[in-house]
Amino acid sequence: MEGHSHSHDHSHDHSHDLSHGHSHDHSHDHSHDDHTHDHDHQHGLDHSHAHPAQGEFVGADGKIYHSHDGLAPHTHEPLESPGFFSRRAAPLTTRDFKERGFTVGIGGPVGTGKTALMLALCETLRDKYSIAAVTNDIFTEEDGEFLIKHGALAPERIRAVQTGGCPHAAIREDISINLGPLEDLSQTFKADILLCESGGDNLAANFSRELADYIIYIIDVSGGDKIPRKGGPGITQADLLVRFIEDYRM
């Protein structure tokens, strides 16, 4: 793109520790002929009609749950600090990659260039590997439509997910809304690499290791230094931190 230059800064400044107390127990029943999936996600909470779709309530594990826009109830883990890179959750080395290809999570606030990075990755890798992509938007399918419009991949290799009002829950607390499409795409196209773009995140958002084998977090410093200075799990615990700098000089 003319008039723009990009600088990638992979440095991390970490001074805190973060401990996660959540777990996900995933049971999958797959039929690869018609690509149907039955996901059983245990979060210490019965996701049945025993609880209303919205509002707060205390789950069986004693945590306070709530829901947005009819999504499955979820809880927000208390974060005592931004986290510590050297003690971040390690990638899962024992999972079955035949069930779901290597998954790269791309996170960051709105407008930092997540979808543009996905487009560039698709264009670079699609001739060498089998690629598929899942995008997350709160109420639209705009990012998925962007990738299709620009020919990132064949349209059938792209899925757009609407997360509702808590986009970070779809990549951390209740990842089933993304796991389903990712596994479908992986089985349908024998995908080597899956790209999963989060919805617009706040600084407390980060991918669950049960969803992303490699985490990229993008920040845009053109608006000032508050985002990199304030930090958060996305910044301190991503495998790759990308600092986007836009040069407006002509």
C-alpha cells in the first residue's frame, strides 16, 4: 500500500505474573462425512435452560456468570496483573492436530490491522499450505466479507462468526463458537494452518491455549503510548507482539 510503512517490534517488557484458574474439558463427536460436530464444553456450569439467557447468576463452581445476546453464559476471570511473558500458558503439545490443524490466533483492539494481517498471511501461504480462516465480529460479518472480497481464500474456506457483546469470551472462556467452524474447516479442507481473528478486544483479552497454538497480538501506537504502557495479557503473553506504525508521509 502506497504511503505506508510497517514496523514490527517483538520486544516484551514483563514485570508481573498472572495465574489462570479456568479449565476447558472438550469432548468431540465427529462425523467427517457430513462434517457434523458435537461439542461438550464443561465450565463448571450446566448450559441448559435452567438459567436465563441474560443476567447474572452464581454457577455450581461459585463463580458469577452472565450472558450477552443469548450466548452461552460465561464468567470473567479476575486479573490481578497484566501477566508475565515467561510464565504464560504454553502451547498444548499433546492435542491431535489431525482433528484440527495448527491454529494461529490473531488478536488486538479494533482497527489495528488484524484483518489486513490475515489477508497478507493468506496471500503469502495459500500456495504452499492448505489454509482456512475464521473471523470474529460482534454484530456483523464485515471482516469475513473483507477477506472474500479481496480474494484471500476461496469463499468456502472462510467462516464469519458473530460473537455478540462479549467478543473476548469467544476466544477464552467459551471457545465453542470458534472451535466448531475451525474443526469443520480443518476436516473439510485438510487444513495445515487455521487463522482465527478475534473480535475487537480490550487489553484484558487473550486466546485460550485450547484454541490457539500460536498467538499474535497487534497494537497501533499511532494514537499514543497508552496501550503499550498499560499492557494486558494480550501484550504480555502473546507469542508475537506486533507494533503497527502508520507513516502518513507522502
